[in-house]
Amino acid sequence: MKLTWKHFKRVFLGQKREHVATSKDNYFSKENSDGMFTLQYPKESFPVPDNGRYRLHNEIEDCIVCDKCAKICPVDCIDIVPVRSPTEIRKASDGSSVKMYASTFDIDMAKCCYCGLCTTVCPTECLTMTKTYDYSEFDVRDMVYEFSDLTPEEAKEKQVLFDDYQAKKKAAAATKATKPAGAKPAMPAIKKPMIKPAKPKTDEDS
């Protein structure tokens, strides 16, 4: 009770503990330990290190939908469904060409083991681990974060357009393959030189 009244007195008099970064050497020192666990959460919280690895975030505008992050993930928490485009869609911030839409780009943070491998292999650095660590949910299905740049209707439309493009491309290739080869141009006729027969010699010529 004595300790409780001590903290109550500090809070009542407005004597709040100053925030100290976790990177400081004296973070766990005695002078900084007073009230360490009595912050008024969520209004007050401890500072998070700049290199903290917590919730994943994807800048979908810079994503080229290369699928590398999904392939390297050891717990399969990233689900990607690409939709190809016959033409270039846009340019990423680093100049990379974006030629695929992400009809589905879901990250299940309930499965994530926070290894950071997905951010390492990302060629455009669009996938990052943020400092947001408090994202508890009552329903585990709410832990799935969606970063798709298309609605389901738009994804179907883009897929139909690409299928039509592929069908036209195959039809053009088949037509070109079955088209009969044109007749070879006739070689110009070569005229043989006219050789006149020699006149028989007569007595007058001799």
C-alpha cells in the first residue's frame, strides 16, 4: 500500500516520468525505473526504437508483384494473386516497370514471425516493417491486412482484358503460321547468244 500511495501521490501532483528512449544506456537505471509500469496506456506509451520490426506495410504503388516476398516467407503469411497487363501500368518510385496488378495482396500478421526476410528480398523496398506494435483484435481474421490495388470486380475486368489480348495474339500467330508461302519470283530468262554459221570458202576468197 505504501508503494501504491507513493505512485498515487506522484500522479496526483502531476509528476510524470520523462520518456527515455530504449536505446539509452540508462534506460533501466534506478532513477528511470520509477513509474515504469504505471504509464497511462494507451494515452502514454514507451518510445519504440527506429529499427523496431513490427507490423508489415506495403506501398502498393511501388510493388511490381514479383512474388519474391511470398516465396521466401517461412510461415506462408503472404498471399499474392497477380493479374498481368498487356502494357506497362506505371513506374515505381525507383524507376522499375510495373506490368502486373495485385488483385490480392494479403498479409496475415497472426502468422508472421517477424523475421524480416520479405523486406530483404523486395527489389523496390516497398515492403517494410513499421514501428506499430499494438494491433490486437478480437477476431483473428481481422489480423489479415489487405493491400490490393484492385477491387474484385476490377480484377475480373483486367483478367478478361488480358485473356482477350492473349487470344488475339495466339490467333495472329496461328494465321501467320498457316498462311501459304508466296510463289518464288521467276528468274529472268537468259538469252543465248546467236552464233552465225561460217560461210564456206570459195576459190575467189583464196
